Amino acid sequence: MQQQKVILNKINIDIKLQRMAFEVAESMNNNNELIVIGIKENGYKIAQKMVESLKKLLQNNIVLLSLSLNKQLPSNILLDQEIDFTSKNILLVDDVCNSGKTLLYALKPFLDFHPTKIEILVLVDRIYKQFPVKPNFVGLSIATTLQDFIEVTVKDNEIMEAVLISK
């Protein structure tokens, strides 16, 4: 039997996104361009919200990109725009960090460049990792079992809730 529990509602999410925007702004200790890259689908929606907030907080030029990959077989990674990431600040954004696999593979396109820094932002971070990925900015950290699943719901471009689904 599946059980569902809302772990973040829209109000909580908005507050956490605003807090993380301040944290990201504080971490920008240079004037280099900031490239915010959202992992499709939900990660991109969160990245859009982050860019809206960051434009009010930073003088840096901010560019928003989307990244697509098959989360089960993440060998083919596509960015919606090819750019040179050398000397840029990169903020990789996703909704949930489960095993760390998606975020690890999503870093692959940047290995051919020399960015100033790469940071990771997630709305929800599960404590258990199978891959060595640790997000820099986290809305909520939660300990779950391997059977649990976290789903983030987006409706009309608004991040509505994060739900813990237990089996």
C-alpha cells in the first residue's frame, strides 16, 4: 500500500526558493556571467524561478539554459544552446537529488571547459546517495528509505508541492 505525505507545500517552496536565491547571490564573489541550467522538466521550472529572483539580487549577466537527458540511460545529454562555459559560474538545478546519478551525468558537458565554478541547487535532497554528488544549495534535506520516492508537482509554471511516496 502506498502512502503519500506532502513534505513541502507551495508556500514552503516559495520561501525555500527565495532563501536559496539569497544563498546563491552570496556565493557569487566575482562578476563573471552566471549560467543557470535546469534539468528538464521540473529542474528547469525551478531554474526559471531562481533566475527571476537572482536578477533582482545580482549585477552579473544571467543566462538560463535547459538540459535534457534520459534519467535511466543518461549517456546522451543535450543543452538547448551550445556556449563556451570557460570562466563562467554554473548553477545546475534539479528538483530532487535521489541517488546523485542524474546530477553526476548532467555535469558531463562542462568537463570540456574551465568554468570559474560549478554549484548544484536542488529543492529536495535525499540523504542516501549512490554517487558522490553533494548539492551546494538545498531547500529540504530528508532521510528516506530506498523504497521511498519524492515527486515534485508543477502546475501552470508554478511549483505546487513536494510529496513523499512510501511503499
